[in-house]
Amino acid sequence: MQINFNSDKTIFIQIAEGIEDAILSGAFSEESQIPSITEFSVTYKINPATALKGINILVDNDIVYKKRGLGMFVATGAKEKLKEKRKDQFYDSYIVGLLAEAKRLNLSEEDIKTMIERGYEQ
Amino acid sequence: MNIKASYHYQFEDHKKSILIFYFVLTCVYLLMLVSMSAVVYSTDNGVSTGSIGGMDISTLIYVFIAGLCAFRESFGMLLQNGISRKTLFAGRILTVLTIGLILPVLDRILIVVMRLLNQLSGTNIRFASLFEQVYSLKIIGMSQFSIIIYSYLLDLFLYISMMTLGYMITLIFYRLNNAGRIVVGAGVPITFFILLPTFDSMFMNGRISSSLLKCIDTSFGFSAQQPLNAMITSVCMFLVCSCLSWLLIRRANIKG
Amino acid sequence: MNCIEVKNITKNYGRTCALDNVSLCFEENKIYGLLGRNGAGKSTLLNVITNRIFADSGEVFVDGQPIEGNDAALGKLYLMSEKTNYPEKMKVKHAFSWSKNFYPGFDAAYAASLAEKFELDTNKMIKSLSTGYNSIFKLIIALSVNTPYVLLDEPVLGLDANHRELFYRILLEKYSEHPCTIIISTHLIEEVSGLIENVIIIKKSKIIKDESCEELLSQGYTVSGSASNVDTYISNQNVLGADTIGGLKSAYILGTRNTEIPEGIEISKLDLQKLFIKLTN
């Protein structure tokens, strides 16, 4: 997980998405503990309040939860929830940008479809 | 108020140099004693007298210099550690009083020890305290005990006044800017040692000098052989210097 | 409310004005960045807050109490500054032990562990420390003193990159576990931009910005692209400043972003250091 201070995405969003990516990839499995606010803060040199904000987004979406006295844990079913969310966002996150770039390069719809098929063959 | 920490620090600051001072002083006196006894035993008539009068003058000078040096470092250190100027000053006064109470005791002990060694070694050096030296007429007919008490009290009041005087002088220079320091540093000695005497002899027929001398004489009771005068003057000096020091310190900035 | 309240502080040095009617509030448990150019008034402000120097007018309150002659209020502050007020012949370990006398909350064990981490020889006299280690020993005291308000004036002065990294780690660790108010005055804006929650910018003795980092940076955006495209876009915008290299230009704009982004330009967020430079030029 990397934090890019120059990115347009605010830092707490980057923290939230970084944790989501780790859950989706299986690096953080369900019911396992994620790093503490202090660890995030110290590792990425960010204010703990910022780290907390990012984690709170995940808490609000029932992706992680807090066990009193112990720390933050990945909720059961988090992976599925995130997959659904990412599926919904897939079109906006990837397709829109892809088609805009294709337009800039004068690639036709056929060109794109050929490329996608090539991708699936590999 | 955190007076305890303020007092503790300022007193500790002096402890080491006090020990060194008395160590050096004792060595010096012992050296004198040893060299004198060497002289005594090497001459035929075997009788030699000497006197070290006003032994506490060394302590008086030491205390004045200690007062001069006490301000700068402790000011920075205490302000760094969250002590207000008020508490700093309160600790200062307590330190001065403690030193004023303890040092004369050490002086008395030193004199007693020296006198003992003097007797044992057969030399004939007379060790005298400041009180005995200056008020030599007063001590006639006084018991040993009274002499010790008077010596102790005289030292106490002199020390606290000289220590506060030194502290105040440093404070004055600290508060002044560069120009002011030159004016005071050069101006005061020039006025008192050159301008005043010249003016006095040329226009006043020496009346200023003589009245000044008379003033000092009365304040310290020299002619009258009255140590009480000196004690009262010292206490007044201590109070005046303390008040002025407080006025100077309460608005003193940390520099640099 | 627990805070350091600075009210209408004015300080002049002769004819130069160092602080001009400055009013601020430092709330509890936040990390503040105090930014300003050389000579802007940052150190003066910190010295006035800790009563090391006297303002010409105005007052400072700590948790509602005035600081003047007030040990209780002053005991809640610790200022680590460039000037070393410790006696130069004092050994570092004695500076630590005296700190315990003055600040009962001083954690001696923690200070010792920090000294080890920084490889500081506590047997050394303060005058024999290098510039970097001089800062380090004062930093260690500041981190161990456990006062509700810790003020750091150029804390990483003279520290090498490794020690700076170590310092920030330790600072965040400590802040995370024992929240307090930390005010960092620094020139190294890029290094602290992630740490600080609130930003205060002083320009020529006046406060020009006093808000959260988030608020400050969300007030505008950066526009980059070819110079001609950018110029077209910014023609009716509130432009703070711009940087040009060859035919490429980046302009810094105050205002809300348009949802419609024209071809050929890129929008990104404001950078704190760039914003600071443009605001204080």
C-alpha cells in the first residue's frame, strides 16, 4: 500500500482504498486484525486523525469493525461487499477513461473489442 | 508555585563552587601555617608572629562574585523549565539566605581549626575573624561565645547583602543595551574615582569626600566600634538590592 | 475549553513590527503547523506564548489562565527552540534529571530509550554536542516531558535525513498513544504536510491563514497543461500564481473546481508548499 501525497485523491480516501485493496486481494482476511491507527500514522507519516478518518469510512460501510481494547478487524462478508461495490464502480472507474483515451488515439469500437479478446486469451 | 524546584536548582548551582572555595581556602591557610612553622623552626630565636586578620574577607569576596555569576545561566535554565520569574526570584532569595546562614558557620569552623593547628604546631599566627579585626576595641571584655555570635551575625548580614549586590549588578548590565553598558560600566567608575574627587578638591575643598567617608564610617560603625550599625546597613542594602533586582527581573526578556 | 488563547498580541523591536495584533487559539490534542518565511514572526510568537519575552500589548491564556507569573499555566507548556537555555557545562543526563524536577510528568525511562534510539551519549556535556545532537537532546526532553502543550521551533534543525525520519515516527507514535497539542514551527513544509492537522501562516507579522489543512487545500486547485490552454482557462479565475517550464504551465487557483474540464488540461489538488510560497511571496 502506498500513499501518494501528490495524488489528487485525499489521503484518507487513499488509506480507505488501500485497505479495501488488501481485503480484496486476501492480504487482510476476514476476522483478522488490520494495522492500528498508530501504525498507519507512523508508517505513512500522516496525522492519526487522517488515518482515523479513512478507517471510519470503512467502519461506516461495515467493512471493518472495532473490538474494544483489541483493535480493528475485517468484518465477515467484507470481501463480498467490496466486490459488489467495485463491480458497480467498474464502468466509471475504468471504462469511461478507457474510451476517452481510445477516442484521443482514434481507436474504433472494433479495435477495443479486439484488444479485450486478446486480453482474455492470455 | 514551584519554589522548591527553583530553590533546589539555584542552591545546587552554588554547592560545588562553595566546596571548591573552602577547599582552596583551607589549603592556602595550611600552606601559610606550614611555611611559617618552617621559618620558626629554622630560626634560632624561635618566635615569629604573623596574623591573618579578617579571614572572612575572602568569603565576602567569593560571595560577591558568586552573586555576579548566579543570574545568567539560572535565568535561562529556569525559564526553559516553565518557572515564572516570580518563583525564580523567590528561590533566589531563599538560596541567598541559606548561603548566608551556612557559610559563616563554615568560616567559624575554619578559624577554630586553624587556631588549633596553630597551637599544635607552635607557630604564632593569629587567626582573626572580620569582626575581631575591625571591631578590635569592642571585643575587649567579651566572652568567646559572644565573639563567635557577633562574628557569625556580621558575616551573615554582610554576605547576603554582597551576594544580592552582585546579582543586582549583573541584572543591571543584562537589562541595559550595549550603549547603556558602556555608559554605566565606564561612567560609574570614572564619576566616582576621577570626576568626583577632582570636583571635590577643586570646588568643594574636599567636603564631599570627607562627608562620604563620615557616612561610611557611621553606616558601618567603625569609629564608634559598633557592629550593629554594619549589620543594619547590610540588611538595608540586602533589601534595597533585592527590590531593585525584582524590578529588573520581572520584565527581563530571554535574549538571543 | 482547553486551549492556548493568544489575544491581540503585538510586539515591536524598535521600529520593526514582529507581531501585529495576532489572535489565535491552539486547541487541545491537535498537531499545528506554524509556517512563515524567515523573520515573519514565528519564533517571536512562540517566545511570547511561553513568556520568555514580553509582548507590547495583548495577553496569552493557557486553559483560561493568564501566563504572567503563573507557574501552573507555564508548567503546561514546553518550548524547544534553537537557543539552548541549558547551561553548556551540564551533562545531557543531568539535563534529563533536572527536567524531572521541574516537570513531574517527565518520563525518564522513555527519554533514556529515545537517547539510545538516536545514539545520543548522555554523558556528554551540552557544549560538546554537534548542532544536530543539540537539537536531538532538546527534542528528547520535549517528547518526554508530557505537558499538554508542546511547542517545537524548527525541531529538525541540523538533523540528518535518518534522524529526521526517526523523529517524525517517534512524534506520531507518541501523539497517537498520548494525544497532546503539538505546535511545529518549520520551514520544511513538505516534510510536515502529512502530519499537521491545522495550518497557521504568518506573513510579515500578521496571520494570513488559520484553518485546518483540509479546508485550506480544498479552497483551490492546480491547473496544468500547455501554456496556451492553461492561460485560456485561467483568464477569469482567481490566480494565486503560476510556474512555467518551456511551454508547460501550472497555475494555482483559488476557487471551486468546475465539473467541466476542458481538453488539454489537468486538474489536481493544491500542494501545501506551493500554496505557501505563492501566498507569502
